[in-house]
Amino acid sequence: MVKIKEIKRTELNTEEFIREKANEISSLVGDGLAINALSGGVDSSAVTMLGHKALGERLKTYFVDNGIMRKGEPEWIVSLFKGLGVKVEIIDAQDKFFNALKGLTDPEEKREAVTQTFYKDVFGKLVRESKAKYLLQGTILTDVDETVAGIKRQHNVFEQLGIDPEKEFGYKIIEPLVQLRKDGVRALAAALGLPESIHNRIPFPGPALAARVIGEVTREKISIVKKATSIVEKKLADSNAFQYMAILHNDRVPGIRDGKRDFGFQVEVRCWDSVDARVATPTKLSHETLTSLAGDIIKQIPGVVSVTYNIATKPPSTMEAV
Ligand code: XMP
């Protein structure tokens, strides 16, 4: 396994980094085609801009709509990049992802289903049809660390796991951000001209909202967690926290609604203070913020009867639930 040399935020010269990486990408790809998937997170957005700088129209950028992203996400991201001169095509693959997730309850099996559907079924097919030989990907150093340590199988680190993506999936992967951590990528994204709504955006996991539904992922559960996510993200936007999220529990609990017994859903809110996601502590939110959050979730999402706030640190917890 190759040791990756970290570039700390304090050592990062963004202009130089952009020049170097753009050169590297264009000399690797030559006059061929490269392809990348944009998810709207800071990592894949930075890679899209970097690749576009290096290759222009020879980089094909796709947004895979897996049905488990945040509300309104595909449309918002495509129009934002259009404004930056980058064409992004949406691929509707919702049915494929929901079918692959059907019946699965084990966290690693759920992650694996999202990974396999993305690489082999949806994206692998796009790459083969496009005749691109290279895939640009926004893997960062923290993804590599956690996968190598066996804490969690991130979706994007095949090489580090000794899996040859060319043999298994038919293409080569370029990972220009692999020496950086999140703070470095944010600085880079700003230098690449991405707006604050992207470069300062809270992280979002590769397996998307499937990482926030405990137990089987269904369309109904995704619709609940989508609404809860949007309420939590709006309410905590000014919290200065590293990341905040809503999680839907598997167990239902008794509640009372309109004077009648209800057997409803439980939503857990997590809000984390962290520098680089390796360790994290729950943000000390005011009781007022918490009760107002609970009120909004219960009022706006029929079927939810319980809202809790996580007070455990990482470790031993992880930030996502799955
Ligand atoms: P955990 O849950 O491992 O999360 O403590 C640490 C940070 O990583 C994000 N995360 C992921 N990001 N693919 C990603 O690109 C993944 O599979 C994945 N799982 C977790 C998580 O949101 C947090 O910021």
C-alpha cells in the first residue's frame, strides 16, 4: 500500500495546487475523455471544477439521481454549475438504488448495495458507453484513513483496499484531492470559484440518506428522513457546527396524536463539533433550539412521535448512524 503524503491546510498554496493538479490531469488523460460524478458535496464539486479547468469539454460530468439525496438537490446543483459554465447531466437511477436496497438491514450490506449499484450498474455503464478511460474522483485523506483502519468502508477507496478498479470496473481512477483533508478542500473549492453555499457546505456521506435510515431503506422512510433533513439543515444553518443531520430509527414507539394512540416513527437529531471528522463532540445547542426543532419535525412530518438529540461523542459513536 502506497503511503500518501498529507498536505496540511497551512501548507496548501491553492493556486499552485490547482496548476499542478490541472497539469497532472491533462497529461494523464491526453486527448481522451474523462468522466466524473458530481454529488454536490464540496469534494466532488472541487474535483469537477479542477477537471473542467484541466479538460474543458473532455470532462463529462454526471449527477446520478439515486433518490436518496437531499430534497431538490439534483436540480439545484445542475443549475448552480450551469452558472459556472459547467454542463452536468442528470441520470435518473432511483429505481435501481431502491431495488438494490430492498430487504437489506445490515449497515455494511446497505453501503455495499449503494456502492455496487453506483459503480457497476449505473456509473460503470455510463463510463463504458462514453468510452472514457479515466474517472476523476474526490477521495480525501480521511476517507482513506477510516477505510484502512477498518472503521467504515467508505464508498470510494478501492485502491487502498487492494481492489483494481480497472480489472473490476474497467477504468482508471484519478484522485487529485487524496493528500488533503476537508479544511484544505474547502480552501481549494473557494479558490476554484465555487460559491460559499458549496465550499462551506457541511459534509454529506456517499451512501447519502441510506446512511441515516436505520434498518431497511424504503421510499417511505427516505421521504421522512428527507423532510427531517431539510428542517434540521435550515434550523441549524447558523450553528457553526461541523455537521448536522436527522436519522430515522427502525423501531416504532407509541405516541398520542389527536387524542388517539399512535404507533409512530422516531427521529434522532445529531449535531457535531469537529475539525476533520476523526473525532467529534455533540454541539451544545440551546434547549430553545432543540425544542423548536422537535416542534417543527413533529408538526411537519406526519407519523413522527419522538425526537431525540444525540449526546454521545465520536468515538465510540460514528457521526452517521449507518
Ligand atoms: P463517520 O460516520 O464515519 O463519518 O463518523 C465521518 C465523516 O464522513 C462522512 N461519511 C462519508 N463520506 N462516503 C463519504 O464520502 C461515505 O461512505 C461516508 N460515510 C460517512 C460523514 O458524513 C462524516 O462527515
